Amino acid sequence: MINVALFGLGRIGQMHGENLFKHPKFKLKYIYDTNKLLAQKSANKFKATAISDYRLALKDKKIDVIFIASSTATHIKFIRESAIHKKTIFCEKPLDLDLNKIVSCKKYIKKFSPKIQIGFNRRYDPGHYYLKKSIDQKKIGVLQKIIITCRDPAPPSYAYLKTAGGIFKDMIIHDFDLIRFYLKNDPIQEVFATTSDLSEYYKLFKSVNDHELATVVLKSKNGVLCTINNARHCTYGHDQRVEVFGTKGMLISNNKRDNEVEFSSTSGTNSKTKLLNFFIERYKEAYYLQLHDLADLTTKNKKPRANFDDGHQALILAVAAAKSLKTKKIIKIS
Amino acid sequence: MINVALFGLGRIGQMHGENLFKHPKFKLKYIYDTNKLLAQKSANKFKATAISDYRLALKDKKIDVIFIASSTATHIKFIRESAIHKKTIFCEKPLDLDLNKIVSCKKYIKKFSPKIQIGFNRRYDPGHYYLKKSIDQKKIGVLQKIIITCRDPAPPSYAYLKTAGGIFKDMIIHDFDLIRFYLKNDPIQEVFATTSDLSEYYKLFKSVNDHELATVVLKSKNGVLCTINNARHCTYGHDQRVEVFGTKGMLISNNKRDNEVEFSSTSGTNSKTKLLNFFIERYKEAYYLQLHDLADLTTKNKKPRANFDDGHQALILAVAAAKSLKTKKIIKIS
Amino acid sequence: MINVALFGLGRIGQMHGENLFKHPKFKLKYIYDTNKLLAQKSANKFKATAISDYRLALKDKKIDVIFIASSTATHIKFIRESAIHKKTIFCEKPLDLDLNKIVSCKKYIKKFSPKIQIGFNRRYDPGHYYLKKSIDQKKIGVLQKIIITCRDPAPPSYAYLKTAGGIFKDMIIHDFDLIRFYLKNDPIQEVFATTSDLSEYYKLFKSVNDHELATVVLKSKNGVLCTINNARHCTYGHDQRVEVFGTKGMLISNNKRDNEVEFSSTSGTNSKTKLLNFFIERYKEAYYLQLHDLADLTTKNKKPRANFDDGHQALILAVAAAKSLKTKKIIKIS
Amino acid sequence: MINVALFGLGRIGQMHGENLFKHPKFKLKYIYDTNKLLAQKSANKFKATAISDYRLALKDKKIDVIFIASSTATHIKFIRESAIHKKTIFCEKPLDLDLNKIVSCKKYIKKFSPKIQIGFNRRYDPGHYYLKKSIDQKKIGVLQKIIITCRDPAPPSYAYLKTAGGIFKDMIIHDFDLIRFYLKNDPIQEVFATTSDLSEYYKLFKSVNDHELATVVLKSKNGVLCTINNARHCTYGHDQRVEVFGTKGMLISNNKRDNEVEFSSTSGTNSKTKLLNFFIERYKEAYYLQLHDLADLTTKNKKPRANFDDGHQALILAVAAAKSLKTKKIIKIS
């Protein structure tokens, strides 16, 4: 069994807690959150020990993995300290909102050669991953286009948006990463981004200097054209589609639903049930599957699908997109 | 140009009139209907001559084709007389409601070796015909099951039902024929039929000794199991699906729609527009395509997809189904 | 925690073992199988105790549930003894192959009023169950037709077939039960069944007096027409579809796949990945979900979706279908 | 009957000839092409008169409509002369490749107030038009995104490409127009375009200074974000999809096929037949339907869906896209 300390008990931290508890290879030992009551409650649920000083987990030699699901601002600090203590590290996305902090962390932890996995869950989604394998197997010939649709069912709260870092760093970072995953060794060289605000949420987004809708176009060194179509709201659920087009065909990873029922009546035919509502339901399987990689990283030092550098590179694209929006120019990535 | 005389101007006769008028190989010369006013109106529309005595068409040497779309009770009479006059004959389904009349007609017209095509339009539907070709090409290996769904959007009127001959001879005769088309040289040997009446239309059907719902199971000599699922009403349109299953795969000929639009909203996702409403819209293409065969039958004596014997055999199955329903037994076809 | 003793470690017993092990409400305490080595191996895996005398479990007061996944012939015996010992009972389908044994068991255990759940897993499939709820909510108006397609990916072994009881009692029993589930208080009154053997498996099935293909038609007291289309093999996976048709619409519970990917290339468009291969993958979720009912049955005496009588009634239909096949008659259920 | 003179007998001119010949409201009287033999052949086929001097048609008072399907370079000249002669004008897209010629033509013909329809056939496609109606009916609430996929099955010949004007003016002009159709009174204000060349066709496109792949992003005054994803080749047919997203839902106008057949086998399930191969098949219905508008324009002076100004505005967007590509900047439309 791999002993884990979980840091952070927000919505996503609680979900990770459940997965770690159910997973046959992990033993959840410590739970840390600044909200002590919440930490205790979760500790009871998962038969773990609540700690009020996270250093206890770092110092405990029996702890193999530090699982960082705390607020973004704390990620780099926890990574640095976990690296010092030779722990295997899992860190939720984004690594941080500040590229400089990431670069200096990268330099600092280099000497510890830490094993780090980043929580880019889309890489583990069975459909999206099937596309990755098919691209690598040349099933669609030469890859030419990647088109991602990502629409959240409803905008986040003002409180969340205030510190989230904006649509590029918070939401589209997943899509930047997925594009990098598919492109493999072919780096992005150009980024163009535009946004819009048209709905009743206009004021909410304006109040945090963020946006409701975005379209991003990226071009790789080889010439692959990538388009990301995002929206912060979507009446019909969490719309998550990926299309890849090549010289020999096209693959689409479509939306998922609770069941495969179709309804035909006077109001329409072949109507399907609603999409899975949000990321925790939609990527439920992916969140669980990425733990297998974490186990292999811990015990066999097997490279996970997403590492520290992937976290860094995705943020570089997010920063470039934000710059393109601000300057109304196409940004070159050197 | 092939000169045609059209007999009968009901809903289906008018549709045939339009198709013959548009078709580059046919010239609609005469139009005959007992309703003289209607005949004159259609004649004007299609630049043809209305006749009040159908024998004028038979006697006119320039007429190549007698196109019989009149009421079922007149079919055999018109076929006999057209055969005598050496005309190529197109006759709508069913040939007649009485097997004896068909058998004696068959004997009688034999000496004239008439060229006859029966209006089994489903054989010309691009989707249903694609299944036929695929079966013949062994695309699904050995054919094992045929499953037909046929649901009319709304029940016919009392007036229509009174003389239509019941659900087996009037409606399911199309499905009996389609099964025979797919089975080719493998004859049906057993027929089981059951019906039901569950909706508000109960009284309508009872008043004409007919039924709202039917299920028929047929077994061929080789052992192919065929199922027909019919209904006289269907809130979501004219449901027309055919499934064929074999040792190497399955083919489904699905429903057709006006367009390929899908709608996603709070009330469901991927909802498609309604099915084409009824047979004249649904089988529009098939009705037109069967004229190509009629042209080839007339000028090249090329065998059409459905001939007199097909009309006869389909009625034998309809009669057997009605007998199975009455006797509550499985009927053997010798 | 609910303490469970699992009897039987065939393919399905092992799957139940895994589910019980993972389920938060159950504690797998004893494992019994006539193969002692296998029992020990599974006991190690699930942290349970292997027993070579099943009576140990019955006598242990701490055991709440006897989970019967052993061979069909042992079901009734285990049910009787479990009832005597006041255990909550879960029993896999079919209850038995002999109606008389079921009837006498029913009489015998009556005095113990045992809590019994039968393993009709399809009742717990999210798609099939969605249809059940929709029928009850009158979403399709008056229920008129139920059409079930069930095709196994590949025929079972000779060894399995020899004792399985034939296609009606072994395989179609699930479909008989699902129809009863949807019909609720409207009993089946007529059964017609026909079978066929057309593929290379002909000899295998003949050797055990069983069949490769079957079609069954049932009619309920109210007049609902039900059709079951089965096959013992299917090149494209485990084909599992249910269609319900009513006066206001139609619902279809479609097949499930590993992912939602579509592929378009020169050889076709919108091609989806293969169906989930067999019942353990296809009904994975259903097998797990039915444990929630078992927990509620044990602790709250909440009626499960399928009870002893459901097991009994489904077998009555299977026996009637076999009789219809043999006598070539429509069988009335009194 | 409306008398028509058809100018130009390329692939598209011949198709228009057939449609005009079949259409009940039109009488094809003259056919003009610089290739006299071809003109004579088509004249025989459509029972028209071949003319070697197009002015004959202009001078004939009985001619109501000049139907311009000749090479792009001749469009403006024919429009000017037809306007002088008070003819109703149908002109294929694009109006011209040179904005200045269009502007000066516009000024010149103003005094004749000519009735002009432009051949933007996509506006008449039943699926794409259903989206237009639905947007206008607020079925998806406030329109927020338009995403068009347009992939031709195979690249045109070198000869065609040499004079076609490049991917924006020749191919994507349809998509620019469709976006304008959906946006109605909300003008495009920003255009960004990027292209790529990745396949074996690289040299072909380079030789004519054109491109294989393009992505264009446009933003309207209201803030609607529009994306166009194009390719000059597509192994699986003529991929033509339009998606519109709004505050209350999403509509997709999907691809069309020859039939609705799905095939399931060991190599995949629900595989559909190939897409209709190219624009003449794909937009067959649209090409015919736009003639209804031409008839109404001629006889009732009813505004067609696309007029001279629409042809002008679409070219402005094409020119802006080409400029964006060249300057690597976002182009503002004043």
C-alpha cells in the first residue's frame, strides 16, 4: 500500500479523497485543510488522521505521496517542501498563476529530481485518450487540425472567479494541455485569442475582469491548426467534445451521458438525456484512472502522462492567450 | 418517350401523375378517373387528355403503359384488359384482396405474357435497397433475422378502413413483400400473427373488424426468423426501420427526416427534427426511382424488382397472417 | 457494516465478490466454494475467511446475508437453509430449472418470511431502469409494445450449455423478467416462441438440444405486445437494446460502449467503437447498483426490485416458451 | 412561364441547366457558352436554342432572366449589360475577385434598380436554413457562437486553382456569407485568418500561392464569435457542418448521406455510409430550392435570400481574411 497525505478539501479535494479511499493501491493516512472541522469530518469518513500542521505529513517517513488539492496559491510552496522531503507529488492544475514562480520552483527542485504528476485529468478520459492513441498509431494519417469544444454548465461564483486567474489560466488550461498531449513533440508557435460577453452574466465577468466566451487559435511548428471554443455556461450540460482531423480521416470524442436512452415524441425524435452535469461527474472515470499512473510513478518511477513541465508549458500558452487578447495581436511562442 | 395512361386519381394516383409528368422518359397522355371533374383538372395540370372511357387508352396503339392506381377492387379487371391489349402494366399494391381472383387472373393472362410491375415501393427505397444489395453481397454473412418496424403516423379514416382489407392485406403487405425481397429464393414456411387494441382508436378499428397494433413472426425454409412490428398510429411520425442480422454483422435502415439538424437544450440533447410524416413524403424518392424500372421494363423487357407473382405471394402471407390471428395457430405455407 | 457470506466462485461469483469488497456497506466475511483452493485464493484477495462447510456461515449469528452465486442446481437448497437461519438472501437467476422445486420451496419458506432478492440485474441498468420510470410516469402514454434485442457476443461452451437449461431458462429469462418489470400489474397471458439454427454452431446447439436463435412474442392481459429477439452470437459485441412504444411516444435504451468516439474515413463515417463485450462489462454498473437494494433490504426491510416471486414468474414464462416451441402452439398462461 | 437565358456551361452551369429545365416555372430559351459545340449539345438536351452571341438574349424582349454561371471574370460585365436591358439577374458566387470592380458596378447599375439574386446556395439548404429560422425565433436565446466546418473531398485541379482567387474568395466565401446570413443586422468587425499546408498537396497549393487548410475567426459588433474550419481535402467526403450556440441551447446542422443505413460488424458499430461526395450532390436540394426565390424575384419582385450587396459584403470579409493572413494581424472591418 502507498501511504498518502491529502492537502486541501475543496470540492475537488473531497473527490480525490473518495477515490484514494476506494483505490486498492493507496492508503489515505493524513488529511490536511485549514478548515480543521472539515479535515476531521473527512478523516473520519476515510479512516485517516486529520492534521493541523501539514509538516507532520512531510516529516513522516511512511508517507509516500503528498497529494496537493489545495488552493492554487499554495501549490508551489507545497511542491517545494514535498520535493525537499523526497515525496512523490501529485498536484492539481494549474501549477500557479505566475510563470516566474514556476520557473524558479523548477530550478530549485531540480536537485531533488522529484517525481511529480500534474492533475490534467482529460489526458485520462477514455475517449480523449483513445484519440491520442489513434493519432500516434497514424489512424488519421498526418494530424492537421484539433478542434476542442469546452462549455461549462454554469459560471462559477464571484468568489471563485476573483482568484481563479481568468478563463485562460483557470479553464482553457485543460484544453491547452490536451492540445500539447496530442501534438507530442510538435510545439505551439502562434497563439491568437478573442473573447466576448453577451449574456446576463456580463456584469459578473466584468467585475472580475474576466470573460464568458472565448475562442483561441493555435498553430504548431509543423502547421497543425488548433481551435478551442469555450463558454462559461451551457444550458444543456457540460459540453466536452474533441475533434482531430488528418489526411486519412477524422475522430471525434463525443459527450457522455448518464444512460443511452433516446426519446421520440411529438416534440422531436432521438432526443437523448442531458449531458453529465459537470467535470466531477463527466471526468469521474478519468480522475480515478489517473491514480493508476500515480501508483506507478510512486512504486516504479514510471513517467505519468502529465508532469511538472506539462504544467509549466500549458501556463505559457495561457499567458500568451491572455496577452493576445490584451494586445489584439498574434503571439509568437519562442 | 413512353406514352402512359394513368387510371385513378386518389392521393397516390395524383402523386404518380406528378412523377410521370416530371420523368424524362414518360409522356402522360391519358388520365382516367370516375370523377370526371378531377380527371379534367389533373389533365390540365399534366398536359394530358382526360378520358371518361378507359377503353380509349387500351385501344390507342400509341399507349405503351397502363398505370393502374385506381381502387383495389378494379386492379384485376384493368390488368386483364391491359394484358389483352398487350400493354405494359404498372399496378399499385395490393393486387386484390381475394387470392382466388388473383389465381384465376394469373391463369388467364398467361397466354399474353404481359410485362407487369407491382408498386412495392419499399424495394426502391435507397436505404432498404442498400440492405438488399448488402445481403446479396454477404456483407453480414448468412442472413439470420429480419426485423421490420412500421408505424403509420395516424390511423386512416373509417371510409378507407372499411374497404382496405384489414391491417395484413392493406398495410403489412409491404413488409411481407420486403421480407420476400430480402429472402430471395428462401420461401416463408410458417406464419404467426397477433394483434391488439389499446388506444382511443379502439372503437374505430372494432367497427371495421380491424386492429391498431400487430406483431407477425415468420420463419423461412432455411430458418431465417422474421419479425414485423406494426402500429396504425405513431405520435413521432412515420416510423420505418428495417434491421437485418447475420453471422457477420447487422445492418439497420433508419428513419428519414427533412434535415439533419440536432437541437440541445435544457429539455434534452441531440434531439432531431420529426420523421417525414407519411408514405408519400417518406418514400418520395422510392416512388420516383421505381419509374426507372418501369421504363426499362417497357423498352428493354428488363425484369422489374416486383412482378405479378410477388404481388400474389405477398397476399398469400397476408391471408396466412389473418388466419393465424383467427385460429390462434401457427400457419404453415405449403 | 453488513456481514456477508458468498457461496460460489464462478465467473459471476468472483465479480460479486469484488463488488461486495468495494461496497462501503458490506463486509465480506466468508467465502464458500467446492473448489477449496479457489475459495482460499479469493478469501485472501477480499480479506475474508474461506470455509469448506457452508453451514458455518449459516450458523454464525453475525452473518446477515447469504449471497448465492453457486450453480443453479444448488440455489433452492441454499435458499431453504438460509431461510431457516433467518438470513437475508441474495440469489442469482434462475431460481431453478424446475418449477415444482420452486413451488414447494415457496411453500416451505413461507413461515420464515425471508427477505430475498433475485439477481435480475437488468432491472438495475440505468438505461433500462430509466424506461421503467418513464413508463410509470406515463411519458409515452399508454404502453403498447415492448421490443427487446438480446444477442450474446459468442456462444457458451458445451460444458455450460449442457446444464444451463436451454435458451429460454438460461438467457431469455432476463428478458421475460424485464418485460414483467415494465408491465407491472399487467400479467402475460399468451406466449409464442420459435427458434432457429443457421450458423456453424448448429452442431453444438443440437448436441445439447438447444438453439442459436429465438424469437418470442408475448401478449399481456391489457393487450401489450412484447417481442424478444435473441441470438447466442453477435460479431459486433453484446447487443442489448430495449424499445418501449406507447400512445405518446417511444423510448429506446441503446447499447453501451467503452467510450464515445466516432471515426470517419474512406471506409465509412461516424463509426463507433465496439459494444462492451459481455454481460459482466455491459451490466457492471447494474451489478453494483443492485447491492444498494440488498443493503436496504437487509437493514430496512425495503422491498428489492426483484424478489422470489419474480424469479418464479419469469421461469413460468420460460417454461411456457419452451412448451410453445415443442408443441408449435400458442401457450396460455392462466 | 419565365423565360431564361443561361450563360456558361461549366459543371455548375450544366447543373443549373437541368434544374431550370425541370422547374415548372421556368422555360430555358437560350444557352450561351464560348464553347459552341457544348452549347449546342446542351441546347438539344434542354430543348433550348444555342446562341453564339450572348447579346441576342439581352435584346430579346421575351427573356425575363439572365442566369450567369460563366467564369468569375465575366460576372460583372454580364451583370452590367443585363441591368441595362432590365433583366432579372441570377449570378453565381463570387461576384468578382476585385472589390473595386464590384463597387463601381454597384454605382453604375444603381439607376436601373436591377433585380439580382446571388448564388449563395447554402442559404437554401434545408438544414442550414432551419438554423437561420431557429435563430430568428430565439430558439437558442441570444446567439453567441457560430462554428462552421467545411471540407472539400479533394483539392481542385491546378487549372481551377490558378484563377479561383484563393481559398478565402473561392471556397470560404460561402461560409462568410452564411455567417452574415445568421448574424442578420449584426455586422462583422474583426477578422483573423491563418492557414497551413501539411499534406502531399503542399506543392500544388504553393504553386498557385494558395493553401490547403484554413481557420478563420470573426467577431461581430454584438460580440458573436464565429469560427470557420476549412480543408481542401477530406477522405470521408464533403464534410459540411454548422453549429450555432446561444444562451438557451445549441443547434447543429449535420452532414447528409445517400441513405440512413448503419452497419455493425467486428470492425466497428453504427458505421454510416459515406457523406455525399461534393457540393453538387450535397446541395442538390438547395440549388433547386433557390430557383423558387428566383421565380418570386422575377414575377413578384420578392427579395431573394441573397442579393448583390450580400455578394459584395462576403467578398469584403474574404479580402480581410487574406489581408490578416498576409499581415499576421487582426483586421478591423469599418
